[in-house]
Amino acid sequence: MLLSQKENELLKELKEQERISVSKYRHYAGQSADGQLKSLFSQIAQRETQHLQTLEQMSAGQIPAAGGGASAPSTPAFTAYYTQTNNNEAKQNDSYLCGDALLSEKHASHLYDTASLSSKSKGCGTP
């Protein structure tokens, strides 16, 4: 797969976003008070690692498998658990982590939208 200079630059930016996301979600998994939230952030970090690997393949000129070999994500059901001693502070911290995660995903989505539109307007992979 032959990529243009602009497409390579977009891939570089997307890879950096995925690296940041992997690091952030791993950190958030360690910072979360709720066990289910820890697990969710760990799962998201794994998914972001898969995204990064897909982008690395594309940068190397390979065409990745459709869907990245991952199954469709399920919608988790949560029942938050907090002890009485750390209830309010822990909830506030977890709420902050979730809010920041949503903002990060919104930013990443925008980057992918920009890359996709840019590729479509030029014809992806055409010299």
C-alpha cells in the first residue's frame, strides 16, 4: 500500500494519539477506586493497543485485516462499589477519570474523522 506524505503524517499523528491513550487508560486503571472501572480502563487500554498495532501495520505499507481481529465490544453493566471511608472522594476521582476519558475519545474521534475525510478527498493510497 503506497501512502502519500499527507497520509503518512496523519498516521503519525494518529499513532501518537493511540500511544497517549494506551498510557492514559493504563494510568486510569491504576487510579480508579471502583474495581469494575479499573477493569474497564484496562480493557480500553488493550483496545487502544490494538488500534496502535493496526496503524503501525499501515505505516509499514501492510493492509491490516478488517476489524483488527477484535470482537465487537459488549456493553458492560456496572454497579459501583465504594466503601464508606472513601466514598465521596473516590466517586469524585472516578467521575473525573470518566469525564476525561470521554473528552479524550471525542478528540481521537475527531482526528480519525479528519484523517478519513482527507484520505477520501485525495483518494487513499494514490500517488
